[in-house]
Amino acid sequence: MAEANKEAERIVQKAEVDAKAEFIKRNEQFEKETAKTRAEVKEAERRLDKREDTLERKLDTLNTKERAVENAERQFREREKQLGDKEKQLAETLGQQRAQLLKISSMSVEEAKQLLLQRLEGEVERESAELIERMIGEARESAEDRAREITITAIQRYAAEHTCDTTVSTIDIPSDDMKGRVIGREGRNIRAFEKATGVDVIVDDTPGVVVVSAFDPVRREVARRSMESLIQDGRIHPARIEEVVEETRKRVDKEILELGKKAGMEANVPGLNRRQLDLLGRLNYRTSYGQNVLRHSVEVAFLCQVMADELGLDGEMARRCGLLHDIGKAVDHEVEGAHPQIGSDICKKFNEKPEVLNAIAGHHGDIPAISPFTPLVGAADAISASRPGSRRESLERYIKRLEQLEELAHQFQGVKQAYAIQAGREVRVIVDADKIDDKSAIKTARDIALKIENEMTYPGEVKVTLLREVRAVEYAR
């Protein structure tokens, strides 16, 4: 019992010691946490105090601004009132001045407005002339050199013959006896020939010549060759005529197809349909102002390719557009409509690309361009058609164009004289120096050029040269 009591006392004492130690430890931990919390509370109080100071400063600033706005509003109202008074005074003053001016000038308000509008119109016209001159100068500086370089390069890299063969429609007859055999008894041979070929045969008093007339150039060529074969053979009767015409027609059709294939190979345009090749070959017998249309199409194809290469475009596509651009002329006497639209409709049947169709239909500006190849074809077409010697016109049409050029120029105010020179490539206009000044002369020249573009049809371009001079003449007596 004594040992147990001692053990119990020892355990109690140890427990008390451990409890005190744990108490001290817990107390220290509590004090640390309390100190930390107290520090955090102090930091929060410090931040709150700082924020409160900031808010007070902002409130003071807002109060200051509010007072400034109130002062500005008060000043604005005062100024508005002053402006109202001044506007009333100005209106009264203007009324008095207007009445005084009307009294002095003896003019009504409408007359004064008309005079002012006339002065403004003159000033605007002069300013527009200056603006046009400046804009044209800037455009020429950047575009003229590049365009000239591309055009010259294209022309130099492809130089075709300037002249071309015309369609022959006369046949030489060796003797009057042969002419009688061509006519036949009571004209039966001529009637059979006309029926088989679809042409008109004209036999007149001209010695040694028979004229073959037809609108279709291929039909006329078949008739010409058939007549030459019959004259060489000497056997001329209706049955022989039909036989020779049929043989000649097959031979011409074969040559037409070969011409189309050669043109496609020369222009390096693959994948053309047989019908397209046939139409291209028919262009060899078509002329435009004396220019062979097939050779013109091949030339346009190469010019398009050269200019496309200079501009970084697809040269193969450009060649295709150029070669096919006038294909509608092969059947324009059979199908109603203009040859650009006819050619576009034909090529559409053979699944040509939209760029090609647009270039064919729009190379004369009939429809808007959707690709850069369309203006290229138009430019190449103009280059090929306007080269010296490439085309020729009838004398009547030539004279009519010259007269029309002069008449268009005379329609403008201030024009004294107008002369068409350089075979219709230039119109020289002389204006009255008292009615047109130097600035207006530039605008007048441009207006004349635009009127010529809109109202006339001509190959190449027409240069408008406007001359203005002041002459002072006196006589000493």
C-alpha cells in the first residue's frame, strides 16, 4: 500500500508537471496567434485609414470640379445670351446693309443671286480645270511610262506583216468563147452554178472577167475555185458543175480545218474543239477593213501573252482569250447579234472558262470586265488594228469620219476653227482666246476627246490638239 501510494503520488506529480508544461506551451501558442491577429487587425485598420483618406481627397476633387462645372455653365449661359444679342444686332445690320446695297446697285435679290452664281460658276470651272490638269499629270507620271514600256515590248516581240490578202471575187476568162460556155445555152450553166454555190455570177461586157458576188466569204471562195476548175477543165454543164462544186466544197472545208489547227498550234492554244478550229479557219476568209481576221486573232493572242507576262499573269490563258476573241465573226452573217456576244455564246457551249467568255464578250467594252484578261484583249485588239498599214477604209467612210470629227469639235463654245489631219488620227482645234483661258483650254480639249470617244467609232486613237493664242494687230499710217 505504501509503495502504491508513493507510485500514485509520483504519477500525480508527473501529471501535474506535464499539465503545467502543456499549459505553458498552449499559452505561448495562443499569445503568438493573438499577436498575429492583432497585427493583421492593425494592418487592416491602416489600410482602411488610407482608403478613407483617398476617398476624402476624391470627394474634395469632385466638389472642386462640380463648382468649376457650375461656373462654366453660368459663363456659357451668359455667353449664349450675349451671342443671341449679337445675332440680333447682326441680323439688323445685315438687313440695313442689304437694303443699302439694293438701293445703291438698283438690283433685286434674284438678280444679285444670279450674278453671284455666275461668278461662282466661273471660279468652279477654273478650279475643276486645274484639278483635272493636276490629276492627269499625276496619273501620267506613274502609269504612262509603265504602259508605254509594256506596249512597246509587246509590239517589238511580235511583229506581224502589216498588209494582208483581200478576198478575190473575180475570175479571169481566157476568151469570149469560154465566157459563152460559162453562160451556157439560155444561161442554164450560170443558173446551175448559182444554185449549186449560192452566189451571184455577174457577166458583163468587161473583157476576160467574170465576177462572183456573195456575202459569205467561204461560199464565195468555193465558187471562185469551182469556176477556175471548170474553166481549166473545159467541160461545163450542170452535172459537171454540181460535181466540181461538191469536190471544191469538201476541199475548202478540209483546208479550213487545217488552217484552224495551224492557227491553234502557232498560238500554242491546246484543247480546242473541232468546231472551234473550223470557225477559226473560216476567219481566214474574213476581212475587217482589209485586215485578215485570222492573222489578226493570232497576233492578238501573242500580244496578250507578252503583256500578261510583263504583268505577272497567266500567259497561256491570255493567248487563249486573244485567239478566240473574234471567233464570232465567222458566223456573224448567219446569227443575229454582235460578234463579241456571238463568240461568247459559241465558246460557252464548249465549256470555256469564265475568264475566256468575259474576254470574248467584253473586248469592245460591251459588258464589265471580271478579270484582267478582258482589258488586255481590248488593248491587244486596238494595237493590232491601229498599226500603220494594218487596216484600210473606203474613201466615203474615211471622208465621213473626217467631217464628223470637225463637226464634233465645232459644237463646243469658243471654238473658231477645227481641222481633221493625219488621216483622221488628229483633230486640231483653234479657240477664241477672249472666251477661253489657258486653264479652260485643258478642260475643253478633254471634253472634245470624251465626246469623240462616246459618239464615234474609229480604229486606234484620235489626238485632240487645242491651240489658243492672242494676236495684237495695229497699222501705222
